[in-house]
Amino acid sequence: MSIEIQAVSPSTLAAIDKRLVSNVGIVLFKDFIVMVDAGMRPDTARMLREQLENNFERPVKFLCLTHYHADHAFSLKAFKDAAILGSKQVVDNLQNSPDWTRENFASMKASDPDGGGWLNEVEFILPSVIFTDRLDIVDKDKTVEFHHTGGHTSCSVYGYFPSEKVLFAGDLVFSGKLPYAGDPSFDPETWMDVLKTWLKMDIEHVVPGHGSLTDLGEVRKHLEFFLALKQNTLAAIKAGKGSQDIVMPDLLPPGENQSWGVKKTLEQWHAYYQLNISRFSNISV
């Protein structure tokens, strides 16, 4: 069975298929393909790669890893021979990630309805091309930009294809649902700054890390949600309350089976603003 692929613009595509777990962005250059993430499972990533290379008769030459989480990094074995791009911070995050522990693999296999046999194919692979702030891939008159920003994680990267006004947001956008913000390295102030930057850019199409294709309206909704959650978090802290007492804005509802993510998100928001409360002491709530 083929992977579901949607056209975004003349030279860009998006693979949004539940078997991938997370979304994949695709840029078609004249002689090669650039991918943004590859999903979670090596078997489905390999299927997607073969499908793209057969359909468009050109190789996948570059793949940008937007951040280190398992639903993006477990699939990299399917691209060992390509140039895998990542921010400088992603190396440390991958090396210290609990995703790669035996305990986590055992837990994932136990909870997988199919037995988790695909996990036996997962291989720990670090990006082969590391950049600090920005890296561009250029092919004649086309350029895709990759920017390290942080926010969702300290290593988060987004892609921008200016000639066709396409943003590859990675997990800085969860289209139509609550964005997961439970990573220990997340920074809500940085995340909000990134969203504000995008709102000033010439963007018509947004490929999110999760959820359906969208546009800047979803970016505005994310920013509105974060600003409301910030106010509610500061109010809880100033009242001496814990993360469980933070009022979650209803602008972006939790997705299916996301209760664990909601709990982790509220814990991290509380921990961040509790640690930095002196910076925000003058904000009225």
C-alpha cells in the first residue's frame, strides 16, 4: 500500500499518513528530492522513499531532521546514504534522549498492538550535516532554507521555501490540536517569538508536524493559545498553585489519547515560569 501524499504547491508535497505518525515535507528540485523529517517507523519511511523516487525519478539527496523526538528520529535508517541535516543541539539531545533506552523500547513493544516488531529495525543515527543557525539548499533558482530556532525543543528547526511560500513547521505547529510542550528543553518564549516571526513572513501554506495542511491562521491560533496559557500559568504560580491547577485554554483541544501530553505540557509550562518568575513579575494576570 502506498503512503498518502498531498500536493502543497508546484514543487512541494506533504506525506500526511497515520502510519508515519508524524508528517513529512517534500521539496522537488530538478535532479533530487529534499525531505523534511521521515516519520517514525523505518519500514514506512523506506516505503515513502521508494514511492517518491519511483514516481518522480530522482533520488532523495537531503533530509532535514526538525528535532530529536522518536516520532521523527526512529526512521532515519531508511536514509543512511543521504545527507541528514540537523541543528547543532540535536546531537546532544539524541545522545541524551530517554527514547533510546532498553526500558523505553520494551514499553513501546508491550503497548504496540502489532507487537512492535518494527522497533527491531530502528537504528541510532546522528545527522551527518550539522548547522548552527541556518542552512540553505540551493538548486539553480530554487532555495529551501532551514532555520534553527528552538522552542518546541532546544534543537527545533523549521524549513521555508520562499519561492512557493511554503513553511515546513515541524512540531512548532500541531494543526487543529493542542501542541505538545512537555519536552524538558522547551522554551515557550522562544516558541512564541518564532510564531510572531512567521506572521511577518510571506507564507501561504503550512506543513505542520502533526495534523492537516494549514496556513497562517493556525499559527495565529497557536500564538493566541500560548499567550492565554502563559497568563493562566502565571496566575496559578502567583496564587501558589501547582501545574494541575492551571486552566488550559480551549482554543486548541487535546487530540485523542493526549492526556499524558497535557499533563507533561502543564508541568513544563509551570516549571519554566516558576524558574523565571522574576522576569514576569510585572505582568498583570
